[in-house]
Amino acid sequence: MTVLPDIGNDPLAVWQDLLPPGEPVGVLSEHTFIARLPDGRRLVQPIRPLPGPGHLGVASLIVNQASFEVEEALTEGLARRLADCGIERVVAVPTLGLIAGRGVARALGHDRYVPLGTSRKFWYADDLSVEIRSITSPGQAKRLYLDPRLVPLIQGRRVALVDDVISSGSSILSALDLLSLVDVEVAAIGVLMAQSEAWRSRLAERHPGVENRVVSVFETPLLRRVGDGWEPASPEPDGS
């Protein structure tokens, strides 16, 4: 019998092992969410209460804290989702999207990938950058850069934009804005986890149609606190 970890007592138990196919899936406890991957295996995640009013929370994934087994399962799973898209180059969104993008590119048989960055090198051009914000780092606006030397690698190519998680859609929107500066159209957006549905309307508003090109390994809902536990929040508040 599989023994499920009690994250309340052992916060290091998350993201380390893949449980075999079976039940339960979804909210397990006050601290724990279990997601199902396409092959049936399950991933234990912590539930993070969101800041501010509303008693909302999300299942969390921090891929650079995951075991190599979990990291490889997720990146290879995303590569399989992208395999029929004719992707010629993977562009990765920092920070944790760099791990996802590298793994996906290798699984697709590519010899390299194109990392975007938030650290300005002296040869970068300011007009090849946009502002970027992340839901996990509220109030911390940065610049997102594309190294000018890498532009020839993606112009005229079928590009997949890869990130670890899409939640509000802010990071992906910034990356789409940046790639549009060099006339690169994104054929697909690949993420390890689609966290809630708030991103869908935001992408549709600024880049109509691109919301239909998002593929993920697995999805998790926005959660609402109920007593000492959680349940899926439906309908989801806009912009959460």
C-alpha cells in the first residue's frame, strides 16, 4: 500500500516521488494536493494560500526543488505534448522555465535552446527588452531580455515558448511581447503545469488566439478555503 506523505509534518516530501496510478487525486488535506499526470502517475504538491483577501490558494510546483526523476518526467511529458507541433526551436522563460525549456529541447532532439534572461549583459539592447512581473514575486518588476546574438536562431522558425507554470499569464505575455519585437510568432506555448484558468482571458485579450496554443503536462484548479480544508473555486475570480 502506498503511504502518502503528510506535508504538514514533512514539507520536504513534495515534488520528490511519483506515486503509481490510482487514487486519491485532488485535495488530500489542508496542506496537500495530488495531481495526475497523463500516464496516470501522481505528483504530490503543497497548497499555498495566496496573499490578500479571498481565502484562495493554489497547488504549487517549484521545479528546481523537485527530484531529477520528477523533473525528467515532466519535461519529457511536455516534449511529447509538443511533438506534433513541428517545433524547430524552444525559447525558455526565466527563471524556472529555463529548466523546463532545456529539458524539453533535449527531449525533442534539439541541439540547443534559446534562453530569455532578466540579467542585462553589456551587449544587450534596451529596445530588445520588456517589463516582466511574476505572480510569485509581487511588486518586483524586472526587464526581460533577448540576447541580440540569438535572434537569428528563432527568426523564421516554428518556436515553442516554454515555462514551468502558467498562472496569471503575466510572464508568458511579457515573453510574447518580447518575441513580437523581432517578428517571431509562437507556434505553441508549453508549460509543465497550468495553474487555474486566469491566464486564458488575459492571453486572449492581448494576443488573440494564442490561448488555444497552450499545452501542459497537467492542470490544477484555483482553490478556495473551506473550514480547515480546500475545494476548487468555481467560477474563478478574474485576474487571480
